[in-house]
Amino acid sequence: MGIIIKQSIKGSIWSYLGVIIGFVTTTYLYTEYLTPDVVGLFGLLIAYSTLFGQISLLGLPGITARLFPLFRDKKNSHNGFLFLSSMFFILGFLLFLTIYFIFSPYLSETNLEKSRLFSEYIFLLIPLTFFSMIFVLLDTYNKVLYDAVFGTFLQEFLQRSLIFTFALLFAVKLISLNQLIIYFAASICVKGLVMIVFLWYKKDLNFRPQINFINRSLRREIFDVALFSLIGGLGSMLVFNIDKIVINQILDLSNTGVYTIAFYFGSLVVIPSRPLLKISGTLIADAWAVNNLKKINEIYRKSCLNQFIVGGFLFIGIWMNIDNILIILGDDYYQSKWVIFFIGLGYLFDMMTGANAQIIGYSKYYRITLVFIVVLILTVLSLLYFLIPIWGITGAAIAIATALLLNNSMRYIFLLHKYKMQPFNYKHIIVAFFFTGIYFLIDLIPQQYFIIDIVIRGASYTLISALFFILFPISEELSAIFSHFFRYFEKNV
């Protein structure tokens, strides 16, 4: 367990450093030097390549995560696992190329009027999809080799650093817009190349075939897991990428760009949950192995409360500064206000329902997630096409928030029905009342010049919140963190 926690901490450090770089890139360089059309192009290229990459891998990430232990044997090149993976990869990429060359003329033509930039650069989907597939495949493979940090470093830090660098070069007019777009695509692709070199250096790349190792039973299991993983993975990717595609289709590329920036701010709420859920997922898997329902229920309860506290703190912090954020973003992004609110609210609900996905995913009922995903996709698509014509990009945000609410409600009801797990208690009510009250209290502070205003509101909010959770030990984990800090302070000051 020490190795897992240590890697989670390292991964969190790279993630937060990446958030800082991404924040500067998104709030300053993008809004000051790029038009919403260009930002929309970036968002759309990533959305399409992510979806195409997920489909084209044909469930391979799921096969790797679930079945690699059956192949594991370093002395014997893991019994030809990478050869098997490469066969899936080649078949999937050929499938993508076929679909691309059939439908790209249609995509290009239908976007000529509202999204000309996308029509001009649609060819970038080929390298973006190819290297997206490579990265996902090798990152998953590297994780099952007990290295969960390097992929996080590439995805969260290196990629964002490169994008920041090229955006800065464009801002000081050292590269043209065309070069910026090409370099943006290259920044997305480079992590796949680096992962290849990294695994080759570690001597973990071996494509020697061992066909005889795969018997009839294993072959059947591979195809079963592949189908389940393809549908499940596609559903998740579709829900969180289809919004940009539908906005571009119904509105235009400029609105897609505004939505992309707003979505970034709303999603800041959920970032702290990623390392927390990685740790929780491992503990839950161990508990399921011995059928320790008491331990699982305890993790469920604690994850709900702690994530609600962290998510609530970030959501209120963002919303109390929403006017300052809009000043920073500029007039082109004024309509992003309620997008930020609803995306943040949706992710807050996702956090306050804790590790429900991990509990179901590691249980014997893991296949039920397919039902949830189908309902989720139908809900998102229906709401997007219904709400965007009425409320524009705000309608898209409401659709995503509703989908998150529905999906987590289904998980909550399922766990309550099957295992009688109920994670909520009076502490959640206290936390909800506290954050609601402090929002209205801070709102009484007179508006200042936006930088000064951010400092005053942020400092006041942080101080009052810290005092509240110190004086009222609602969370054992949070109290332990404060105690550790005070002991360190006493010894070193």
C-alpha cells in the first residue's frame, strides 16, 4: 500500500503543477491573444480525437487492466501481451482510417460556414487519434507494470507546458497562427512518443508473439472484456466530449471556444478527487477481495464527506469570485458565467457521492454500469439537442450537470438497494449550511478592484473555513491534517 499512496502523492503534485500552467494558459494567453474560434478548434480537435481513439482501441485498455495479470511474466516477455495489443491497435486504427476517409468530406463540408477553421485543419485528426491511441495503450500498460506516475506527468504537466510555451511564442509573435495550431497538435501527440521511448529504455517493449499461450477459454474472456470495455469506455468518453461537438454543430466554433474555457473553470472543482479516488479504489478492491463490506461502507462514507468538503470549498470559492473571473476572461466570454456554475455544480454532486463508481466497478455487479452508461448517453444527447437551441452553451452545461446528477443518483440507489449502503448523515447537512452561509457572508464585502477583491475574498473565505473545520472536527481526516500541520509548525518555528 505504501507504494500506491506514494505514487498517488507524486501524481497529485504533477496534476496540480499542470493546473497552475493550464490556468495561466487558459485565463490569460487564450483569452488575450486567441479568438474564441481558435480555442473552439482546440477543444473540438481534442473531443473528436478522444472519441475516435477510444473507439479504435476496441476495448484494449480494459483488457490490459483486467487480464494482464494472467499474462504477467517478465522473463517470458509477458507471454506476448504486447503482440496481442499491437494486433488490436492495427485493426482499430485501420477501422478509424476507413471511417475518417468516408466521413471527413462530409464533416469538412458541413463545417465550412460555421466552423471554417475546423474544416481547414480536420486532417490533424489522423495524427491526434493515432498518438492518442498509442498513449492510452502504453499508459495503461505502464500502470499495470506498477508505474502510475509517468503517464500523469506526461498528460498533466508536459503536455500543458508545451501548449503554454507555444501559446506564449504566438503571443510575442514569434510563430504564426498556422504554426500555433500545428504545434498545439504536436503537443498532444508528443506524450505518445515519449511513452514509447520511456518503455523502450526500461526494456518493457517486446512484441514477440506467443499465440499458443492464448487458449480457447482465455480467448473468449478477452473478447468478452473487450466488448464490455469498449461500450463502457466509449460511453464515458462520449458523455464528456459530445457537448463540444453538438455545440459546434448547432451553434458555431466561437461558441465552442467560449464553452471550452468555461468548462475548464467549472471542472476545477473535481480535480482534487482524482488522487483521492485512486487511493480509495485500491482500498475498495482489496476489501472486495475478502468481502469486507464494513470496510467498503466506511470508505464510501468518508469519501462522500471529505470530497463534499473539498468540492464545496472550491465551488463556493469560484462562484464568489465569478465577477472577477469574467473580468479576467473579457467581454467575449461573458456568457460563460452560468456554464461555470452548472458544470461546477454537476461536478460537486459527483464529488459528494464519493467512491460509488469504484465500489460498483470492483463488485460482482460491475456489468450493471453498462445500463447506467446507456441511460447516461441517451439523457445527455436528448438534453443537448433540446436545451442548446433554447439556452445556448448554458443549455449544454445544464445537460452535463443533469447527467452527472442522474448517473450518481442511479449508483446511489443501486448501492442502497443491493448492499444497504447509506453514506450521508447530519454532517453533510452541517457542511451544506456552512458553505451556503459563508457565501452570503462573503458576498457582503464591498466590491473592490478585481485583483484586490480576489485577495480579500479569498483570504477571508479560507480563514473562516479553516477556523470552522478546526473548531468543529466534522472530518477525522481533515482534523488529522490540521493536527499534523500544527505539530510541524511547533517544531520548526
